[in-house]
Amino acid sequence: MILVWGISEDGPVRAVREALAREGEAPLMLDQFDVAQSDLSFAETDASDGWLTFGDKCIELSSITTVYPRPYESARVLKAAGEVDFEAAQHAAKFDDTLLLWLELTPALVVNVPSAMTSNGSKPLQSAMIAAAGFDVPDTLLTTDAQAAAEFRDRHGRVIYKSIGGVRSRVSLLEEQALGRIANGASPLQLQEYIPGTDLRVHVVGNEVFACTIESEAVDYRYPSTQPEEPRIKACSLPAMISDRCIALTRLLGLSLAGIDLRRGNDGRWVCFEANPSPGYTFYEQATGAGITAALARLLRSPEN
Amino acid sequence: MLLIVGGSYDAEARSAVAHLNRRPGPQRAALLDAADLSRPGWRLLANDPHGGSLVAEGKVLPVSDLTGVLVRRLAVYPEELQHVHADDRAYVASEMTALLAWWLRVLPVPVLNRPAGGILCGPGRRPEQWRVAARDLGFPVVLLRREATRPPVLPAIHTEIVAVGEEIVGEALQTQADCVLALSREANVPLLYAGFDEFGALVMAHSLPRLSVDLIEAVERYVELNRESDQSLAEWSTSPTTRVASNCVPAGAQP
């Protein structure tokens, strides 16, 4: 039995449920909007020994073979739903905590295990793992020092800055104004050499690889502000060596599903920026028609493979 | 120099630094607190973990001065950043945590313990996971049932010990010492606290023990013994232990 945990209308969650339904498989949908009616109990020493209840369902944990978790923080989901009761928020937090622990202990295949997703919380840490998987990574400086930042920019010509942690931030070219912020700054800053080239997004699902190119005049195509900056996404194929490297990176990170950001530099380098352990892949799939959802459904249906 | 990554509120860390620096000779220890992460002087190149500079106790230090690091925090918290505008504290705390999560992981000196599992003082396991690991290693553990609606009630801790490398700090039965040493080896962490109930079963383990004089001296010995042993990246050359799918669809591009 397949368990899906998240918000039922979330893009990837909805897509994979529909794909499974087309195959005659009805996954259990644990919707976070129903967290107030959810409960979980299991033995620490045997995570299969227990039950999960939600709505009018009571499920033996031993029957769950695979899990696709894509949760938001349940207390925030409740808030979004207009539920402001303190006890409900407390229950939601406890339920999340217990389910996250179960995901670490269960023998079921979890796509992806929460602890394996933590590398994405530190971009330079993940970058070190990316380098260990064989990819080029951009020259990077972590600093609180305006002079060091200026020297780094002078060495590379064009330099971008972006958040160090998991908070999504817009990638921007380093201008004088940002240098001034460092001088006054309270926060360390991450600077990277700017690598001109073509952006690619690669989704790895088990051993299957789906790649697309993204053309845009923006430094960060996720934040277009003009028509030429609008991303134009096209399916593409990868050299086998790069494809294999993407699979190796996904495995090194302990993941079964990843969205990997690459750039094919104008100088021929294959540079990897990061790997998203919970990718919103439907954005790319809608543009390319690639079968990412179908691959994920296959993976969830065949955990023994 | 031993760097203690703690907080200005951490009295045990401050005492430990003072204890080590009471000895004659050059400065032997320094405390890195959250405010240091805002001060100019951090210069770290991602491809050169041996080089660059850091800031501790308000002073800029070369990374090459460090002989070891003791990590005394799970994360940097917004509440520590009173020098930062209130609207920015959560973001800056997250950035500082992310910086340390990388740097302490790649630093080529002994680090007790390196960040892992989403916390700065790894490996980021929960008490339940330590108990399961101990049971799998053949040691007695307190058996509990986890329920979302009711927190587990833990028995009282009767015996407390800490593993520092292969050394045990504290008094315990041999089986208890064997248990904490086996757990620390299995998790590949040099520093591990373990608490046992009156019957000798493991109740709790974690990586943030109280910092006694005996413990800080054991940490110092560990650092001295392991100066030449760089384990910073070793784990990435091995397969992850997490279960991942290994379906047999041929690798290759699928446009």
C-alpha cells in the first residue's frame, strides 16, 4: 500500500495520485488539512507494529510499503485553513513529529527520508557532496568581509550571491550596493563565480533520468520580470556520463527522487549548483511532457526493485 | 587551539575555555558565539577548508590555528541575535546555521561532533533512533511505544556516561561502557552521552553532554590523538545507509 502525505491539491501530489489511479492503484492520501483527525502509534523497536488513523480510516502500518511525503508544516497548514485553536496546533506539531520519526524507522521505502533531505539546508555543504559525486562546482566564498568580497569579485569578474541556507532566495549579481551591505552586515554571505552557459534541470527518479534545458535572459530564471526573462523549457538528453553522475549524486545524498540544477558552461564545464530533495517537478513536466510522474508512480508501486 | 562553538549564554563552555586557558603558554581555547558570525573577518573559500580566517571572541584567527572543535549547539537561534534587526533574525540565524553546517563538516581537524541530520552537533538522531540502534547492536534498551497524542514517559536516568573517542568519562558497568562505545562507533561520532535506567537499559543518548572538567580534558586528549586523522569527507566515499530505490531501469537520458 502506498501512503502519500501532504496537501492533496499540491501539484506533484495530485499528479502522482492521478498517475497511480490510472494504473488502478488507490494510494492512501493523508491530507494535512485533516491533521486534527489524524493519529499514529507504533512500537519503537518495530515500526511496522502500529496503526495510522485519519478521517474514518485505520491503517495497519505493516501494510504500508512505500511513502511519498511532501508535507508542509501542519500547524501552518491549519493556520492557512483558518484554524487558530492552540490545542489543534499542538496536536498537529506532535503528529508531524511522530510521523517524521516513523518515516526514519519504517522498513517501507520513503521517497525521500526526512533526514536525507537535510543536506539542502546548507548549500555549501551540499555543494561539497556534489563535488564528491564528480561534478564541477562554482568557486565559492563565504564571508562577512567586504574587502574579501571585493577581491573575490575582482578575481572572477562577475559574481553572484545567494542564500547559504535552505531559505529560497533570488540569485543576483553582486553590485556595489550589496558590497555595502556586507560592510554593515549582520549575516555571512555566499558568493559564487558567475558561470555563463545553459541551465538544465535534471530529475532523477530511482535510476531514471529526465532532463530539460531552460533558456532565459534572467540571472535566476525562477524570477522573470520581463518577457525575455520568461523561462523557455525544452526536453533534452544528457551525455551518459552526466546522467550517471546525476544518479550517483542522488544516491550519495540518500535520495530516490531529486531535482538537480546543472549548467552547461560556455567553456564546456558541467557545473552542478544544487539538488532539491522534494522537487516541484510538475512545473518542468508540464512544459516538456516528460514522464516524471509516471516514473515516480512506478517507483512507488515497485519498492522491491 | 580548541574552538568551542557555543553561545555567550553557555556557562559550561565559558568555564571550559577559562579552564584550558589557565595553563601557561599560548591561548589554548576560544569560544565562538553567534555574534562572532556577524563580525567582519570570516573568509572561507569552499575549495580550501585548510585556509581562510574565522572570528572568535571578536578576534580574527587563521583557520590553520585550530587544532580541534567542540560543538555545543544544535543551531543558531534568532533569539541570540539581538544585534540584528528583529525582522531579519530568523533569516540570519538560518544563514549562520547553514554556514556552520558546511564549515564544521569539512574542517580538516577533529570535530566533536560534525554536523549531520540537520543539526550542528551530529548525528541528529532522536532518542528513539539511538534505542533502536542499541537494540540492534545487542544491548538492553528501554522499550517504548510512540504515540502522537501522548508523549512517552521515560524512566529515571540512573547512570550517565560519555564516550569521547575510545575513552569513557563517568562511572558505569562494563556493558554500559561497551554500549556507548558501540553506538559512537556505529554512528561514527566521537562524542556521545548515554543514560541508563536502574536495570542497565539504555534510556537516552545524545551529543550535547554537560561539559565537566573531566570531559573537556578528555576532549583535549582526543583532539591531540587524532590531529593527523582527517575524517571530514570520509563518509562521502561510502554508500549512504538510508534505503534508496534501486530499480533496474537502465540509466540514461529519457527526453
